[in-house]
Amino acid sequence: MKCHLCKIILPILALFLGLLYVGSRFLPPLAPDHVTIATGTEEGIYYQSALRYKALLAKQHVTVDIVPTQGSVEALGLLKAKKVDIAFVQSGSTDAFRSEPFTSLASLYNEPIWVYYSAAAGELHNLSELKGKRIAVGAEGSGTKALALTLLGANGITSENSTFLSLGNDAGAQALFDGDADALFSIIGAFAPLTKTLLLDPKIKLLDFTRTHAYTVRYPFLNAVTLDEGVMDLEHNLPATTKHLIAATATLVSRDDLHPDLIRLVLRAAQKVHGGAGVFRKEGEFPGTARLEFPINADAEVYLRDGESWLESLFPFWIASIIKRLMLLFIPVIALMIPLVKLFLPLVSWRSRSKIYRWYRTLNAIEDEMDSYDAPQRREAVMKLEQALQKIQKVDVPLSYRREYYDLIQHFELILGKLRAQR
């Protein structure tokens, strides 16, 4: 009996293992344990955020290499050259890369555009009033410069009628303090020391945008935000009056071949770093999918919509990832095995029955003609049946077919008895 079970079980097991092997060839590889992220300068908020990502991903045994840059344009260039896997990118700085195979992972937070100008110019409300002035527009290769030139150009301010200074936050602020610049474009955190220093200086004013809605209509990647009076410093009442600002959006951008598990790990870190409330964001507003300039990554969209899977909530991330891969492998294989086994078992049954019923061809041929046999024909028939019976008695059939087997033997012995009686 064990032998017959083996004849059934072993082929099924071999088929199952074969399907598992074939299916494993189509499974995506496990996520790499290393990711490279391009940020802004080491003094900027992008770099500081990446440091927090690095600490969080280290707990999942993923190494993060941080590559500082002068800004979003340079970071996107590194992404294009495949020197980094992910880049922190400021919206409004992506025009030169729209044709690249990049995808957005999430928007992270609002980045207000601070436009400071010399108080000697009086009260300004529109960017067009900066025409003819010396404007620090951000460092070369930065997203600040790309966005500043876009906004200034929309207000009729070009390098032909004004002076653009490629200076970053610190250098541009110093130029403004020293009187070497009339205005400064800055994209920096609300509680950065430089922001407070500029707001406290009586010789410098912050531009209050009066047409925020117009900017957000023309540039969907921008958002209108309000900086309420005193929200940054109650003691010094900063700002002294409520200011209306426009804000870019900090986003995470990757190539479209980034491993899905790395995407989920990075977004998990992003939720912990950027998910809280702030001056320009509500609790749970970020990370999100608003105001993205590259198509949203499909895996990122699923994670942002559904959150962690039930496996990830029960197990450490890498264990959950392995279990998910096994499920992706086993479920289709088992689904395919069910009809194959249903087909295989009747074949096994037919093969076992054929060991018995194929002998009836010989028996029936003799039984149909036995009444007309003469003596030599009867002797030949008896000899043929006896030889066949000896072979039948050596046939090994499963226990479930023993009844048919014994019926065959009895039928042979019955016909043999009749032939011998005639003789």
C-alpha cells in the first residue's frame, strides 16, 4: 500500500516543487539593504530630514547614504545619472526633467517662499515692484533659484531689467544686510535661526503677497499659506502682522525602478518625520499626494492610501516582506495545483484499472468462440488462459481495486473450468 501511495504522492510533490521553482523565477528580488538619498545643503531642512530617515531605516537594517547638493536641480541631475535612488525635490524646479522616468513618492510639507526686501524701498506687495533691483535668487543649481526665476519672469522681471545674484540663504541675507542686494528669495524653515534674524531686523521687511490665489491657479504646485501674527515668537510678536505667502511643496522623487519594499520603508519614515502638525501643515496632512509634479508611484499611492499591511503590523518589516513573497508564490501555485491534481487522480485510477481490464480482451475473445472450438483449439485456449492467469497473479494493484482484481481471476477460472469440462 505504501508503494501505491508513493506513486500518487511523489508525482504530485514533484509537480508542486516544479511549479514553485518556476514561480520563484518570476518573483521580484528582495529589497536591497542600501539606499542613497540626495538632499540640499547640510544646513538645510532636507538634509536634517534625511538624517532622521537614516536613523529610522537603520532600525530596519537599511543603510542610508546622504548626498548633499546645492538644491533640487542638482539633486534631480544626480537622480538622472543614477547616482542616487531618491531625491528631496522642491516643486517648481522640475521643468528640465519632465521627460525623465521619475515618479513621485509623496509630498512632505509646504515650503513658504520668503521674499525679503530693504525697508528703504517702502511697502511692497507685488513681485513686479522688484523690477530694476538687485535680487538674490538662490544658489546655482538650487530649486529656490529655479522657482524664483519662474515667478519673477511671470511678473516681467528678467536679467535684462534687473540684477540676479546667485546667492544662497546665508550669502543672500548677508548681501541684504550689507546693502549689496535689495531683495532676497529664501525657501527655509519657519523656525530656522536665519528666518528669525531677518524678521527681527527693522531694516528688512517680508513681502506680503496680495495675489496668492492667482499664483496657485497659474502654478498648481504652489499653495497659499498664512503666517499669523505672533505665531513664530510671541515674546517678540513675530511676525508683527499676519502675512500671506505662497508655498512650494517639498517632495520625494525616485526613479521608476525603485524597489517597492524600499518605497514602503521610506514612506513609513516620512510619516514619522512629517506626519505631525506644524506652522504650515495640519496633523496628518503629510505625507500626501497633493501638488506632485511627477506621476505618483503606484506602490507609493497604495501605501499612502492604505497604510501598513496587516503583515507589517504583526511582524518586523523584513519578515513581513518574506511572508508576502511566499504568499505571492504559494497562492498561485496551489490554485494551479487543484485542477492539475483533479486531472491527475483520474489518470492514476484509469492506469490502475487498465492493469485489470486489459486482460478481458483475451478472455472475451475465447469466451465468445469457445462453444465452436474443436479439441486442438480448446487445448490452445486452455494453455493461453493458464499462461494469462499466471501473469495476472503477479499483477500488483492498489487495495481499492482488489475486488475487481479477484473478479477477473474468478472469471478466468470460470472459463477455464468450462473449457476443461468440454475437453
